[in-house]
Amino acid sequence: MASFRVTLTEQDEACDCRENESVLHGMARLGKKGILLGCRGGGCGVCKVRVLSGEYSRR
């Protein structure tokens, strides 16, 4: 299974996300080092990120 490296430039943290895993779930594995998590469903907007390079798809 493929994985993709996701880097948070402001926090200087990175994780590998599996191809069938959302960035949100990959960052959740970093705990408090990753992005802030709110509702974990995308509704509250706490976990919003900006993609600086690479490709992505939204589900």
C-alpha cells in the first residue's frame, strides 16, 4: 500500500498518510504535535490546512 509524506511547515512536523487514509487521520496519529482537531469530521474548520505543493483529492 502506498503512503504519502505530509509536512506541516509551521510546526516542523511530518507524518506518512496511507493512500486510503485522510490527512486528518494521519495527523491525529501525531497527537498534539500535528494539526488541531475539533469535531474530526470537517464541520467545525479547526483542522483547515493549505496545500502548498503536491496533489490531493477531497472526499
